[in-house]
Amino acid sequence: VQLQASGGGLVQPGGSLKLSCAASRSIFSFSVVGWYRQAPGKQRELVATITSESTTNYADSVKGRFTISRDKAESTVKLRMNSLEPEDTAVYYCNAQEHTWRGISDYWGQGTLVTVSS
């Protein structure tokens, strides 16, 4: 499985960005897909996830500002980020998980840098 993230860049505080992660197979074939981020000097943290049943989960720090979605035709998981803050600056990674009787298989994209700065 390959995941290719894109859409990062430099944006001013209060601005918006949309991240996209393309999977090498149907995005709906995974149990959970989502986005994590890692800021300089900090641990990687969950940003948002969406399950195969379309249940979403967001970090408290992004609730109301970020929206996660899946696109079946493009086989992508997207993250719409509004009202960006300097604290959102990080490398964003997409993640996909398979939950089977064998256990959990975890897949990661290469990361895309988001910089929020004036």
C-alpha cells in the first residue's frame, strides 16, 4: 500500500489549506484513515480520523476548524483546514489502517509540511 500526501505550503494565520492523500487502492477498503502531525521538537499527534462507517474523530485543538473527508472516485482522504493558527505548523502525515483477525496493519504517507506564518 502506498499513500501520497500533498497540499502543504505556507499560509498566513487565519487562512485555509486543503491536504489530500491518495492511496494505491480504494480508500474505502481501510478500516480507518486519518491525518497526524508532528511539530518541531514534539511527538506525532492525531489530528483527525474517519472510519469505514464514516465516524469522525478530531483532536480538541482542531475541532470546528478542520474537516476530514474521503473521496471514493479519487481514492483520497482529504483534510480541509480553516482558520489556521501558527500552532498548526507541522509536518502532516496521512495514515491508513486495516483491522483484521490477524491484527492491525498500519500504513503511512511521506508527510507534507504546513507552515502558518505571517
